[in-house]
Amino acid sequence: MFDLHQLRLEVTATDSEYRGYFEAARQRQLVVQKCTNCELLRAAIGSGCPFCGSPEWQWEPVQGTGFIYSYQIVAHAVLPAFREWVPYPLVLVELDEQRDVPWPTHDPTGTVSLRIVAMLSSRTDPSQPADEESVAIGKRVEVCFLDINDLQALPAFRLSEGPPEHSPWRAPDQ
Ligand SMILES: [Zn+2]
């Protein structure tokens, strides 16, 4: 069995970005950063806005729903804490907020969609991975949380009920 206590999540007191993210997760809330200058959201945590360069931002709660944009099966665990999980699916989830909004300044053909990498968890137990056969691009997911300690949790996703975003696709077996 996977023991969450093997996973040590250390965030220094000065790292306000990651600390707030994991603490919100412990309160069962997925958050992203919102630039207070251009008002665009961003899922990749950082101190400066990738769209306008402003260092001013605030946390913005999001629903935590979206679909699997891409995925990968982890066959070799780099961290010992994940050894019992392999093979397990990692998913790149595109959230429902700010979808298909064009990237106005840098890349007119790109979008500022919110995409988050996380484990795909079992529907019944967020601390266990989903079967690798169940993952497919296009399936709908919702956020769930793995408690690390009394203050912090890791966001993960699990398959949700309801129709897929588009016809599901998975890579053919090798
Ligand atoms: Zn901005």
C-alpha cells in the first residue's frame, strides 16, 4: 500500500505561491493565480504574469472540472513514495475556466487555457491511482485531494460521470 507519509512536501515560509496552492487544496479548493493587471488566470505557478509581466496577483478559486487534454503512463517511479503505484496515469487536464481564450500579445494562434498536470486517481479512493486502462484523451474529470498533513494537500483528478468532451482516444497498445 502507498503510504502518504513517505511523501514529504516541504514548502518554505517565503514561498507564498506554492504554500497558498497546497493550503487551499487542504481546504478542498483548487486555486489558480489571477493577474490583477490583465486579469488573466494562469495555472503554472509563478511570481510574474506570463501575459503582461505584472508581479501583482491573487488566488482565484476554480471549479476543478475539465477534461483530459493529454496523458502519460508512469512506468518507473522517480520518487520512492510512488513506487507502489506504478504503472499509474498522469494527466494534463484542461480546466473549464478560460478555455479557448486567445493569447493576445505573444501568440495570436495560441490560447491561455488552464492546464494542470496531476495524477489520475481512483474514483473511490483519491490516494490510489486509477487503472491505466481507464485513461483516455477527452474524458471528463474533476478535482480530488490527497492530504499530505494537517495544512497541505495535493490536488489530483478523477474521472467524472457524464459524457466525454469529445470522442475519447488513447494511444494504441505498444
Ligand atoms: Zn497579467
